[in-house]
Amino acid sequence: MKTFLWLAGGLGFGLAAYLILTAPEYSTGSDTVEGAARDTARWGSKQRVKGAGTDLAGKVKEGIGNFTGDDQLAGEGQGDQVAGKLKDAAGKVAQAAGQTLHDLDI
């Protein structure tokens, strides 16, 4: 039984070492830090544009809901505005991360 445990432990350690020591691509799919920075900043820009669009659509929905007296539509508009602001915030963070990666690339 001890042999099996040692064998399983050795295989697990070997697999972990292989995964750590092989150079995988960055999570953005880029092979370089500069490429990762560019892709991250690009994704952040897209999220900010989507967030602005969602926020604007939410404001329109809320306005129509208030005008027609439809509280459900107005509530959906407020929810869309929150979602838009969250996307914009995520985009800002991604852009800052991309800029940081770019600045730290040596």
C-alpha cells in the first residue's frame, strides 16, 4: 500500500512540475508580455464601450418607463445602468492592468 502512495505522489509531483516548468502562453493567448498588455487594454476598451452603451440604453429605458408610468421598465433601466457602470469599471481596471504590463515589460 505504501508503494502505491509513493507512486501516486511521485506522479502527482511530476505532473505538477511539468505544468509549472513548461512555459504556457499568457492567459490572454499572447506569447509576449507586450502582446498580453495590448490584448488586455483592447479588451478593456471594448468593455468600456459596451458599458457606455448599456448605461445609455438603461437611461432611455428608465426615461420611457417613467414617462409611461411603467415601474417595471423603469426598474429594468436602472438595472441596465448599474450593469453598464460595472462593465465600464471592469474596462478601466483592464486598461490599467494593460498599461501596467506595458510599463513593466523589460
